[in-house]
Amino acid sequence: MFFHKKELIAKDVKIDEPNPRFAQLLLEQFGGATGELSAALQYWVQSFHVEDAGIKDMLQDIAIEEFSHLEMVGKLIESHTKNVDQTEAFKSSLFAVRGMGPHFLDSQGVAWTAAYLNEGGDVVRDLRANLAAEAGARQTYESLVKMAPDAGTKETLVHLLTREISHTKMFMKALDSMGKLTDPFFGNVQPDETVDIYYNLSTNGQDERGPWNSDENFKYVANPAQR
């Protein structure tokens, strides 16, 4: 059961003056692949795959927070497109055709699709997908912060970016609580004998070595046919 409270989860969204061109960029976090709608639906659906009551509750709490973030982004887009429909800036944006306010489009006008969602039947797989989702959203917000046209918009975007970091920490702690933060062996099928082999297949120039292909962790093979 859901109830909508008519106030934003964080401080009110305030802008200095409308900027419809920037509002079009904000659509990336409303109807885009890294946007808040994608995150909210992904985490909500994932919660139904989980047996652990605590992790289920965490996923649902974060999903609902993401819906509240969608509201904040929508409010920003509304504010940046309100009462400017006669300006050249508005006429040069997607809003000239679609009208003011948010739409389920990304910044290039591509419609939102459920193909953006990354969810499956394994909680470890889902939580790791969520780490990638939060990283993508954080990077998008960082780009938007750099281009923010006024202090009020920037403040809202910094808050949203901050919460992406918070969610990342929560997902990492959940994985760690299961001992699966760094463990790659979380499936049910046993790997074959190649699991500890590193294939050196990029042989132009000097071969680089690191912990990902060290002799301590892997058998270093230059030619797979000779393994």
C-alpha cells in the first residue's frame, strides 16, 4: 500500500530562473537508463526475489526513496520549463513538442523502456547489479552538477548524488553481511579447471602484470592452445 505525502523527501527544490535546455538534460535522470524511475522499479521488483527479511526491507526502503527522488527531478524539470514556452530556449528543446514538465524520455528524446532494468532471481547478482546502477547514476549527476545553471539546482543535484553514494554503501554492507562482497563463487554450478587461468591475449607491446594476473593468484598463459 502506498500513500503520497505532498512534500519532498529533502528540502524544497528552488531555482533562480527557468532553463529549459538544462531541463532537457535533467530528463536523463527521469526517463533515462540511469534515472530514478529505473532504479526505483529495479529495486522494488528485486525485493520480491529475496528470502532474507532484512535485505527485502532494505530494497523496498531504497526503492521508495528512489521514487521520492524521481519526484524531486520531476519538480526540477517542471520548474525549469514553467512559463517559458514562448522563449527560443524552450522552442529549441524537446518540451516544444511534448509540453512543460517531465516526460518518460531521456535527454535525447528516447522513450523509457523496461530493458533498462537489471534484475534476476539471485540476491547476490541483484545487489551487484545495483552497485553498477548507483555508479551510473552518480556519474550522470556529477555531469549535471558541473552544468547546473544556478545554486538551487546544484544543491538539489548534489543531494541526489550524495544519496547514490549512501545506497552504494548499503548494498555493499548487505553483500558483506552474506560474505559475498568479493566472493565470485556465488552460483550453484562448479567452475571448470580454467577458473584460475589468466589468458594473455593482447600481445602487442609490453605485457602488463598486476594482481589480476599475478602468479600468486593465476596461472599466466600466453597461448590458450598450450595451457
